[in-house]
Amino acid sequence: MPSLLELQQGFASRILQPDGDPGLAVYRNNIHENCAKALAGAYPIVRKIVGESFFDRLARDYSRAHPSTCGDLNSYGALMPRFVADYAGTQDVPYLPDVARMEWLAHLAYYAADPRPFEIPVLAKLPENPPLRLAPSCALLRSDWPLARLWEVHQDEFAGEFSVGFDAGIEHILIHRPAWRVQVRPITLGDFRFLAGAGRGETLGAALEAACELDAGFDASTALATWVQAKAVTL
């Protein structure tokens, strides 16, 4: 007699088969609908760019190709950027995969843990040249596309001119959640290197020195104060 786990696995396998038992069609559709809703919540800008109808088809195809393996649908959708890049009909929107990458990082940032409290005066009480950390809600992304502007103009409350310059060149962005809301902001090459160093656990001195070498306009004291205040850097 099969075990309970084997019975559950068999049932799940039959549900997920596209041409499986017609009697399980209701369960199959419910699974795809729930996955599609989760993807729409994680990728609202992608959905706005391609349109609701196209996105619904994209989401359903994704859910068939990559069934959820976790009970928490907030963790579902990590492979969407790669899926978008290879999906038929998206090649005429070359910036779409990077938008998807940005949105997934923003999605993770929203659910990330809060950083440890940290203020500049704390440094005076620590051993010289302490190692840094990037806050859990922070992520860095380099792109050939103006992701920060694409994020801005697609926010629900945006009321300015809907214009995006696609020929600005390489952009470095920080995705973070300093309070309750995720932000996406463009940053300088020096700031990008400094924060990347923090993400790798480099010491304060090493991260600042590398940023200065890479970007002559990088101001170490200003940068440290800025990113501590923004809750992007911690210890």
C-alpha cells in the first residue's frame, strides 16, 4: 500500500499534467489562477508594459513550466526574468527582462527583515575598520536600461510626464526598503561599489577605498552618512 506522502505526490503530479484527468481540471485551474495572481502581485510593472491579456497568458505558461514547490506564494516567481527573456512575443521589448529582475528584487525587499539599528556614532565604539553588511532589504542592479525611471513612471500615484529616455547608457540602481515602502533609486558608480563591498562583507576602509579608486567623484564621508541614514548599510 502506498504511503500518504506517495499518495499526495501522485495526486499533485496528476493535477499538474496539462492533459491530465479531466476530473481534476477544477483543481488544476485553481492552481494556475493562484499562481497567476501571485505573479501579478510580484510583477505589476511587467504586467502594465505588456498588458493584462498578454501577462495572463505569460503567467499561466510560467506556472505550467515552473509549478510552485512552496506553500508560500510570496516566494513564487523567482525564475520569471529568465522566462520573460525567452518568451515568444517579448523580444521587441528588450528591457523587459531587466524590469522583471528589478521587480523581483523589489518583491524580496518588501518581505525582507528589518536591518539592525545603526548610527554613525556607533562606529566610534567599535574596533577600527569594522566589516560592513548590506541591509537585508537592499539589492543592487546594473542595467543598460533606465530602470529607476521605468519604476517611477509606472507607480500608481505618478502624475508627471510619462517619458523615458532609453539612450542614457548604463545605470546602477539600489533597490531597498528604508521604511514600509520599497524604493528604487539610481546611484553613482562609486556608491554602487561601496554598497557592493558592504554586501560582500568588506571592511569599512576597504569598501570606501575601492569606491574612491573607481569613481574620482566619490565622497567617502558623505556616502557613509547617506547610506547609514538610508538604512542601507549596517554592521
